[in-house]
Amino acid sequence: MILDALFFLVMTGLSLYFWAVIIAAVMSMLTGFGVLDTRNRVVWTIGDFFYRVTEPALRPVRERLPNLGGIDLSPLVVLLLIQAAMLLVGAIQGYMIRGGLYF
């Protein structure tokens, strides 16, 4: 029962972070192309929130990737890592169920 809640929280957190990275990348592109105006206080607040949430994960990846000019592939790499973590958590839960470690 407690392990089910723990696995649910981990998977939900990973899923929410997955969507946060997508939203941050889309907002960054829309701001860069001039579709969104950051002088609007609401747009700036939302963009700043997603930047602050996702930047700690994106910065280390961005530092290790080669410079491709104006193309930033760090959100793609982070999304792949989140997907791998979700698969790993699901596999651990499956092994624990099959091994009889929790009911």
C-alpha cells in the first residue's frame, strides 16, 4: 500500500516534469520568434516559473552538448532521460511485484 503510493508519486512527479520541460521549450521558442511578448506580466511570470523549474536540469545537459548555433537540444535530451527514468521505475515496480516484495 505504501509502496504503491510511493511509485505513484514518483511516476506522477516525472510525468509533471516531462510536461514542464515541454511547456518551457515551447514558451522559449514562441518568445524567441516574437509570438509571445515578455513585457506582458502574465506571460513573463509563467515563462519565468517554467524557466526556474526546468533550468536546473537543462543547464548541465546544455554545458555538455556541443554548440550547434541557435539550436538547443537539451530539452530533447532531458525528455529522453525522464522517459528512461519512468521506464526504470516501472521495471523496478514490476520486479518487486514478481519477486513478492510487496503485495
